[in-house]
Amino acid sequence: MTPTELIWAFIGLLLTIGGTWVEASIAGPAWVWNPEGIQVYALGTSFQLAAVFLVSCAGGRNAGVLSQIAYLILGLAWLPIFTGGGGIDYIHEASFGYLVGFIPGAWVCGTIAFEEALRLESLAWSCLAGLGTIHLCGIVYLIVGTQINGLVVNTIPLWRLLLSYSLYPVPSQLAIVCATSVVAYGLRQILFY
């Protein structure tokens, strides 16, 4: 692990923690702005994914993975940095599988981002692959967790959990993928790598 990767990992940890409480929003088109100002619409998701993808695309897979391992360890050590708090009991939350998925998602995203020449399309593809990996981990955790008695403490049926955590957030997460790809592309152009 190089010093640059460690710096990126620390930045990723801070961005992921901060992104937990910042809701992603998008400005409305210019033709619908009113005299009071620009209309801003909430996307219904946080900037956590943006942090995972940005660090992986700009700092590489090692930085992305290390930042997410540190995020999980800090959250499970009773620091209230997850959306619903923190602590070891958080493993019973339905969303925990998606948080665990940040680690392989960062690895996949960072690997693809640096295996091809720097292009906006390759960064977008790497973020999409990372998003798919996160959802795959979350879905597997939900399926296994609902089968093992007491792992996922929830009275909601599995199909509703899958809709809530994997289908409904995808459009807003795709907007985050697009924005993160553009920012990562700009950063890598500025940093010359």
C-alpha cells in the first residue's frame, strides 16, 4: 500500500461517513426555474455510494477497499456512523448486506477503473459494475438473512425488502454513478493519472 493509497483511503473514509447524512439532490431544468430560485429535487439516497465510487475510481481498488473496511469496523464498534446508528447489532438490519457490499463493490470499481485507458465511459462502467456488486451482496444477505432465524430482524416480506433496497433506489443511484464518473474523470485529469 503506497502513501497515496493511504491518503485516498482516509479521504474515502471521511467522505463515506459524511455522505451518510447528506442526501443527494439534483437541480431541475432551467426552463422550470421560478422567480424564487432553482428547484432542487431530492433523489432519495445518500452520497455514500458516491464516496465509494469516487475513491475507487480516483485512488484505486486498495484505497477503496481499505476505506470501506475502516468504515464497517468503525460502525460496528458502536460509532453511530451508519444511517441507523451503529454497533454490532447492526448486522440484523436489512441494509447491512449492502454496507458489506461496499467492500467488494469498491474492489470491482477500482479494478476496472484502472485496467483500461482513462475514459469517461470506462469510469462509468466501473461504477456500474461496483453498483451491481453492492446490490448482489445486499440481495444475497437479504435472502440468507431471512432464511436464518434472527439474522435479519424484520417483519417485512422478502419481496418487499428486495423492492425497497434493490429496485426502487436504482434510478437515483444511476444519477450518482453518472455524476461520480464525471468528477472522477476530472480528478484523474488534474492529477495526471
